[in-house]
Amino acid sequence: MKMPQFDYACPSSLEEAIQLLSDNEGAKVLSGGQSLLPLLAFRMAQPTLLVDIQKLAGMDRIEISADGLRVGARVRWCQIEDDKRLATAHPLFQFMINHVAHYQIRNRGTVGGSLAHADPSAEMPGVARVCDCDIVAVGNAGERVIKAADFFVAALETSLQEDEIITEVRFPPWPSGRRWAFHEFARRRGDFAIAGVAVFFDIGSDGVIADAHVGVIGAGDTPIRLDAVEQLLNGQRLDEELIGRARHLASETVDPQSDIHAAGDYRKSLVGTLTARGLRDAASSGAVK
Amino acid sequence: MKMRIEFELNGKPVSAEVEPRLTLGDCIRHELLQTGTHIGCEHGVCGACTVIVEGDAVRSCLTLAVQAAGKRVQTVEGLANGDNLAPLQQSFQKHHGLQCGFCTPGFLMTAHALLTHEPAADEERIREVLSGNVCRCTGYLSIVKAVMDARPAYQANKAVQS
Ligand SMILES: Cc1cc2nc3c(=O)[nH]c(=O)nc-3n(C[C@H](O)[C@H](O)[C@H](O)COP(=O)(O)OP(=O)(O)OC[C@H]3O[C@@H](n4cnc5c(N)ncnc54)[C@H](O)[C@@H]3O)c2cc1C
Ligand code: FES
Ligand code: FES
């Protein structure tokens, strides 16, 4: 369908963009447009004004330091795919993002757009949640740093205010030697995942698991963490018996909805399978991957 | 409210008066009357509408015309040199990479962007990139072959440039 009518502005400063958002009721940010424009084509949104952020300076870079990663909100998927530094600086982030959409969409879709869109099956919200990222947003009231755990409220719903613009997302540092894996299942390449599981943990000198993180996409209203599974894993040695228990517990912990893509029970079972695959894979990953 | 935009289409400056809601694809077809670009699904899933903006393959149904203001845009009309088909187009012809032709402009522009950036792309990479485009006729094999066979032309081009 053709899109509904709206006005368009392309401000050159963040202040101007925020002003436009707060002065115009029903205004919305336009970044890559790869989620918003399909919604408009289906007439599922009726913004009065689109505030295009393509000219805002300094939001299109990935900065890597001892404090971790700072990823600008306008960084596109293709930049993450092409950034050779990420293979060691944050392999999980790069690997998860490589599952997002198709070539042409990856040339346009952005980190901030995906976070704000908050699709529960999307990889960016998932990696932000499992890595305990901070999401930085600026509005009339100034800058806010929002924990990923507090950012995603429901499907397509976040704790962002109407006049707030995401400027960057910050990842904690990624120690070398960390074990990690990500598995998702989608029917066709580039489609949204029916479900996906990301795991990472460290192995101490005593050979037991420390700091386990298990995150799931596509099996809830928001990306989630499986605290119970993380507790089960911490302090244990990873063997087939533990993987079996983790698989069972992961399945039992999630309560996914049925939709046109898959039944809830299928997703439950899938989360268990992907958790087991992820743990096996992570065990053998280490620094080399 | 209509806005006046200017951009470069296949090397020539163009301008149009457009509503902000007009997609780049519709602008190219209906305002600028270049109908080589095809519009299929209008919501980003089929790839038929692919054009190249500043060197990147993008979906022209998920790009507003106003977003392209001041940019360089290339469509399938920009590939051939007069009556001489570009090597990629010749390769599609040779390998029967099209039947009805509806999807073809999208495949051509996607492959053109890919091989311009990555003239040595292997079969796996080519398949992965083409996975964003739908073809109802060919069964894809002939398209993959056509793109693979066009690589030497892009490699030679790159060698000349560098
Ligand atoms: C066919 C298809 C397949 C796809 N498959 C996947 C997939 O497998 N996985 C996946 O994760 N995604 C997928 N996507 C979505 C794609 O990755 C989008 O690019 C992304 O979700 C949104 O980014 P964007 O920059 O395009 O945002 P836009 O579409 O521009 O905006 C999305 C929303 O975020 C808001 N917004 C944008 N930027 C900001 C900001 N800086 N601050 C505040 N609000 C902001 C907008 O107002 C809007 O509400 C797919 C899209 C298509 C069309
Ligand atoms: S018409 Fe643009 S992707 Fe289908
Ligand atoms: S040739 Fe007919 S859709 Fe591809």
C-alpha cells in the first residue's frame, strides 16, 4: 500500500531534532527506515512528521577501548559485519548481527532503529540484553543512560520518551578467552528468528563456569535472560549431564506465545535445543572463533 | 506538503516535486518516468525494487525520495552503454538468468553492487547476498551462475582502476 501522509524534516543537529520531536505531537524519528517504512506501508503507524537523523554528526562510529564498546545509534548492520576489530573486541555482537535481514536491508538498518523498534525476535535488542548494555538517549530533559533490562517494556514498546533520541549503546568489555555461542532458527536466511539463544561464560583456573549469561530472543514479549539457567551453570563443570539439565530448564523457564510463525510449545522446545547446542558450541569456542 | 528534491540519476542531475511519503522507487518510475525499476511487494521482502544509492544496494520501496536528496542514484537503466549490454547483463542472457524478467532489475542492481565492492565474492557469498531477492521463475540456479560468470569483468575493472 502507499504510505499515509506525513511531513518530513532533516535537521543537522541533535538539539534541533529533539526540538522538532517535542514541538510536534505524533512526530517520529526516521533512521534506516527498514522497520518504520514497512509499518507505514501497512498503515500500522500514522506519524505526523518524520525527523530524519541522517545528518546528525558523530553517531555513526564504533569506538573500542578498555572500557568496552561504544556503538553509535546510526551504525548500520553492514558496518558491524565489515569491522575486522570486532572479531576479537566483541565476537558475539558481530556474529549475532550477521544474522540480521538481507544485504540491501543491512546497508540501511541501524542499531538505534532496531533498539527503538524493540522487536522481541530481533538480534540487536537480544545482544544488548544478554550483554547488559547501557542505552544512551538524549531528550529535552538531558541525557539518560538506560540499562537494557529496563529499556524493553513489551513487544515494540520501550521506556523511551517521545522526545528522546538514542545516541549510542555501550557494551561492557569482552575478555579474551571468553566462551560464547549464538544459535537461531529461522525458516529462510535473513528472516526474523523463530527463536534464538545466546550464551557466554568464562572458565576459571579451577575449570568451572563463571559469570554465565543466557539470553533468548523470539520467546517472549521482550528479549529475555534465563536467570535460572545461569544459576544452574555457575560454579559447575560443563558436561553432557549439565547440558541436559540446562536444556530442560531453559524450555521450562520460557513461556512463548503461539503466532503465525510457530506454536508456543514448538518455541519452548526449540529454546531448549538451541541452549544445548549453544553450550556445546561455547565449550569448544574459547578465544579462537 | 510537496518538497522539491534534486539528486543524480544514472549520472544526470534530476529534480522532482514530491510528497514526503513518496518512495524513491515510485519517484523514479512515476515522476522521472524511468520504469526499469520494478516494484513488487512495497514492503521490503522481494528485492525487485533494488537500486544503488551512493554505491550501496538498497530497497527503493523502503527509501523515501526525500531521503535521496543530494545523492547519487543508479538504476538498471544505468548499466548498459547505449545498445551494448553490460557484462553482467550479457551473463544473465547467456545463462538464462531471467524468464519473465520482473525480478531482473533487482537482481542486476544487487549483483552489480556486490561485484563492484567484492569482485572476488565466492559462490556462498553470492548466494547469501541474492537471498534477499525473490524470483518466481528461474529457480535461482541460472542467476547464481550468471553472477559468478560476470566476476572476471569486475575483476578486470578493478585492476584497471587501481
Ligand atoms: C524483509 C526484512 C527482514 C528483516 N529481518 C530482520 C531480522 O532478521 N532481524 C532484525 O533484527 N531485523 C530485521 N529487519 C529489521 C531491520 O533490521 C531494521 O533495519 C531495524 O529493525 C530498524 O532499524 P532502522 O534504522 O531501519 O529503523 P527505522 O525503521 O528508521 O526506525 C524504527 C523505529 O525506531 C525509531 N528510531 C529509529 N532510530 C532511533 C533513534 N536513534 N532514537 C530513537 N528512536 C529511533 C523510529 O522512530 C521507529 O519507531 C528486517 C527488515 C525487513 C524489511
Ligand atoms: S518492492 Fe521493494 S522489496 Fe519488494
Ligand atoms: S524471472 Fe520471473 S520472477 Fe524472476
